[in-house]
Amino acid sequence: MSGWTGRVAVWAALALMGLSSVGSFLFGSELAELAGMPLYLTGLWPIVVAATVFQAGLFYALLASTRDRAGSARYFAGQLVVWVVVAVAGNTLILTQDVQRLSATASVVVTSVPMLCLLICVYNTVIFLRARRPRRSDSAPAVRTPE
């Protein structure tokens, strides 16, 4: 894709990402509010979740093109699928609740998500850094045999 079609595709993708981000932020903030989080913290909840999803997507993109790192790339791809399912479940919870507050169990799950995101981000970083490290065979100097 080159020329004007490439530019249109990039701008369309950016617009879609922007609209999706706004929608995700609004749904996430409302879910945090329904869980009983203080209003000054409800805006952080969707940012933490989005940052975790972004990290998994970035690491997948960086590792997917390397054939010898396919296992790590599959891990991040699987994580993206899990995050999509979690997002759909969270949005469904918001749309189907006709109450001013979530149940105690749902509130515990929702309020524990940021800590879980922190744990996942640390674990993702370790996996990514280990996957990016050169393999022993890649970094080992060539051994010369006597003639």
C-alpha cells in the first residue's frame, strides 16, 4: 500500500484506535465506579488495563517476526486473546447490571485487576527480556579446530 491509500489506511486505523480508547476508558471508568472505587481513582483503572494490553501487543509485535522466538510470541498472542475476553466480560457486566453498585464478589474482582496488571507487566517484561537475549549458539564464539 503506497500513496494516498496507505495514508488513508493509517489515518483510519488511528481514528479507530482513538475511538476505541475513548470507549474503553469510559466503560472501564464506569466499571471501577460500580465496584465502589473512589472517584479520583476510577480514571486510573482503564489506563492500567490498557497499558497492560498495550505491553502484550507490543511485545507480540516485536517477537512475532522472529522465527526462533515463536513460543514467546504465542504466549503474548494468547494473552491478547484473554484480555479481549476479559474486556467483553467487563463491558457485558456493565451493560447488564441494573444496580448502582456491583456485588461484593464482583467488586473484589474489579478492584484487584490493577494489582494483577502490575504482576502481569512484570512477568511480561521478564519473558520479553529473556526472549530477546541471544541464544548461546548465537552468541558463542566460533571454536577453531586444529588442523
